[in-house]
Amino acid sequence: MIVISDTTPVISLIKISRLDLLEKLFGEVLVPETVLRELTTNTAFKKEAEIVQSSSFIKTSSIQNRKSLEILRAASGLDDGESEAIILADELQSDVLIIDERRGRKVAQNLGLTITGTVGILVQAHSENMISEEEVKICFEYLKNSGIRLSDSLIQDALSIMQKRR
């Protein structure tokens, strides 16, 4: 299985101390070079950078077509990390792209990529009995309180999916 991630889902999972779910669900997660830089070079987030660097299941991969990157950034207004993640997912024909930002998700979907996000990871982990429904709710609350944008309707949709899968 080929899984690519953008920056925000990794940061979000670190914030809730559940980065381990990526390894448990997918084994290996690829990030483009720009995403790795975003995750590891901000001096305000040294602890988070150390967590990423010590996570052996997070691997770096390079995009092949730099021109595609320039075109996507210019046409979509996405940042470098999101753009590289989308291009890498397309180039490698990934099974899933983990991306949270609404505009990036829309671009990825328009390209026919299969996507999920932080909420989807938590729902999938619940459905595979890795975490309880109560823990998912706590994670949602913590993410909201730490500045991650999660709409009430998204949370309700996720909880509804989890309840249907019981």
C-alpha cells in the first residue's frame, strides 16, 4: 500500500499523541521533501521535529516532475507541501493521500486521488479496534482546543460513521 501524507495530519496526530496510528494502519507513510522540511525545521517545534525524525515508518520521497509542481502551485494557490504531496500521490499512484486542508482535498479529488484526513484516520483506527469511541471524542476535542479547524458537522459525521460500524 502506498500512502502519502501532507504536513497538517502528521502535526495533528502528534498533538494528540497518536502518530503511532499511521504506522499501525499503513506500515509506511511517504512524505515529500518539502513536507519533511516543514515538519522538522521549525525551531518552535523542536519536540515535534524529534518525534518525526525518530519515526522510522515516515519515509521521504521526491517528486519527479518539478514543472508539474510549479503549474499546480500557480493554478491552485496551494502551498509547497500540499502541492508536492498531491503530485507525489499522483506520480506514485498512491492508494491514499492524507490531507486536511479543504482546498488541497478538493484539488486531489479533482485529480482522482483517494484521500483521507486526520478525522478519517481516527475513524479508521476506531473501526479497526485500535482506539475507543471515547478516545476519538477526546482527540476531536483536543484538536479543536489546540486550534485545528474541525467543524461540528464533520465531527458529527465521523461519530455517525463510527456508530454505524459497531
